[in-house]
Amino acid sequence: MLLTLKKILQFVHFSTLKYRNIRRYCKNVKEDMEIPTNSLKEYYSANDQTNNGFIYDNKPFKFTCIAGKTYSWCLCGRSNKQPFCDGTHKNIHLKIKQKPIRFAVTETKDYWLCNCKQTSNRPFCDGTHLKESIQEKRK
Ligand code: FES
């Protein structure tokens, strides 16, 4: 009986901590977050891809993007240089259909780049990673 009660308390404590961490993280994201848009979206057909890639991580990556510079964000989720493309999608043996998303920003500052690869606002995080199905996935 005492052992069961101890286990229940441990579980509740763990769940509370986990929830707090996610909440704190989400709060930070929202404070910084004004969802930007990709200024190159209209120029590259890769932006029209309908399939999302493999869930690489369950949280976004903060990166300082420089205005006017072009970046290639990994959509397939298999790159070893996340969140950017390293050309892994070109490996014919992996049969990856997704292509990287070229993007640029108009202002030099920190941006939250999606690492779950499920965002609707590629390559920027739009909060989709907060879905329970994505939070459950761990690398
Ligand atoms: S990491 Fe936030 S939507 Fe993908």
C-alpha cells in the first residue's frame, strides 16, 4: 500500500515537472514569437510540397538569420545539420521525396525554425510541435 502510494506520488511529481517544462518552454516561444514569413515563398516551387518530413525533434531551434542571406531549411528531417539541409535528401537509396525549403528574412534577428517538420509556415515554427502526437515523439 505504502509502495503504491509512493509510486503514485512519484508519477504525479514527474508529470507536473514535465508539464511545467513544456509550459515554460511554450511561454518563452510565445513571448518571442511573432510568426515571420518566408520572403522567397513565391519564388520556389518546393514551398508547394504537401508532404511533411520525418519528425526530427519536438521543439523548434532558435537561430540568428541574417537579412538578405538565403538559407535551405531541411524538410525531410534526415539532415545531419539540422535545421538546415546537408543534401541527405539526394541519396537515391533513402528514396526521400521532400526537397529543402529556401528562405530568406528581411530583418537580422533570432528566429524559431521548425524542427518537427510539421509546421504550416515553413520554415518557421507555428506551434504545431505542441500537439500531443508530436510531443510524444522523441529522437
Ligand atoms: S517545431 Fe514548432 S511547428 Fe515544428
